[in-house]
Amino acid sequence: MSQQALGTLAMAATAILWSSFGISVKIVDWNPFAISAGRSISAVFFLLLIVRRKKGRPSLSFDQVSGALLLAVTVILFTIATKRTTAANAILLQYAAPLYVAILGAFMLKEKPKIEHWLALAAIAFGMFFFFKDSLGGGTLLGDSLAVISGVTYALQLVMLRKQRADSPFDSLLLGNIFIALISVGVALFMPPPVLSLTSVLAVVLGGIVQGSISTILFAYAIKRITALESILTAVIEPILNPLWVFLFLGEIPGRGAIFGGMIIIAAILGSSLISVRRSSKESIRSVER
């Protein structure tokens, strides 16, 4: 099997593991900060156990620390959003992040967005209208708003990771989980303590191991073998499966507006990515012919 095929399979497995986030959060009757604390602590211990690092203290750069802080903010906001709105709303609103990366990259990475990026961003804004149309008066406005913000912070995190280059992404990831634990524990101390049960503890610990550790290792493996655009195309599995698991196991049904808006967002991302891939292929062929 080729390296590209292995990378695609690893990315597909990553997206499938990521898609279980919604169900693992919904079945736990804890406040979002207690969930984030338990998951991140589990992720840190698991990563330290299975990933061999060079001896000595890592030299953390500004980009690594910034990326770690943005990871912490993204995970905490997305956890709260998943609790405050439907799993479908949370994941689909956050999944506009790849287009935010295109816009932010123009200012922070000097990478000029293409016309398909601007068109997709307009389509995403149109799709979001249907989400907020449903959430107004429905008690999910806060959750939907936090999901959108988490998409922006996630995009900023990706940009900072791309800027690291020679630095270690693993150190940034590990530090990010430590930040999540510290922030979440600090806030959770001032909230009612969670009611411990076997189901809740297992869901939190396994969530940290599966979505916080194993999926990250698979993603690191995949991103070395396939392009960023190929990874985005493969990762579209996540926003499709995430609400599906919650519907099958908990019976949570998103509103009609959310379904329609989600279809617009997924179509915009897929269309933009396919056009970009086609353009890249043509440019590669032209460069070879020259």
C-alpha cells in the first residue's frame, strides 16, 4: 500500500475517532469544565506513556505556547457548546474552520485566498443563518455562538501549528492539554462537584484517550503523507458521523434549519477543497511540462 493510501486511511480513522466527541460528552452528566479537566488529564498521562520523547526540557517557542493556549480555548468552548446545543449544530458550526484558515492565512502566513475560498465563506455565512434562525428563542443561542467562536480559535490554532515548522507539534499538544486541565480544574472548583459513576468516569477517561491522544497520533502520521487539502476532504466524515452517533444512541434530532444549514456548510467546504485540489493538480502538470 502506498504512503498516500496509508495517510488517507489514517486521516479517515482520525475523523471517525473525532466524531465520537459528541456522544462521549452528551452521556456524561457533569458540567463542561469537569468533563474537560478529566479528558485532558487522561490525554496527558496517555501521551506521556506511549510517546517517547527526547530527554531534557523542551524549548517552547511563542508559536508553540500560543498554539497550546488556542487548543485549550477551542476544546473548552466546544465542550460547552456541545452541552448547550445539539451535537449537529456544534460540530457543523465549528467545521467552518478550514475556511477561516484561508482568510487568516492571508494576514498571518501571507497566503492569498483563492476565489473559491471567498465564495465558500459567503456560503458558510448563509448556512449559519439557518442555524441561528433555529436557535433564537430555542435556548441554544449561547451554544451555537460558542461553536462559531470555537471554529475561529481552532483556525487560529491551525495557523500557529503551521508556523512552528522546526518546533515539535507534540510539545504544543501536550502543553495544550495541560492548559485545559489547569483552566478547567480551576473553574470546576467553584462549581458543584460532579456525581461520579462508572459510566461517566469511563466516558471521560476513554474520551481523553481516544479523542485527545490516539486521534492526535494518527493525525500526525496522516499529515506527513497527504496534503492539507486531502486531509480536509477526508475529515468531512467527522461532521457527518458526529450527530449520527448522538441520534442513534440518544435520539437527539437537529432542527430542519440546522440540517439545511449543515448541508450548505459541508457542500461549501467540499466544493472549495475540490476546486483547490484541481487547481493544484493543473499547476503541478504545467510545472512538469515546463
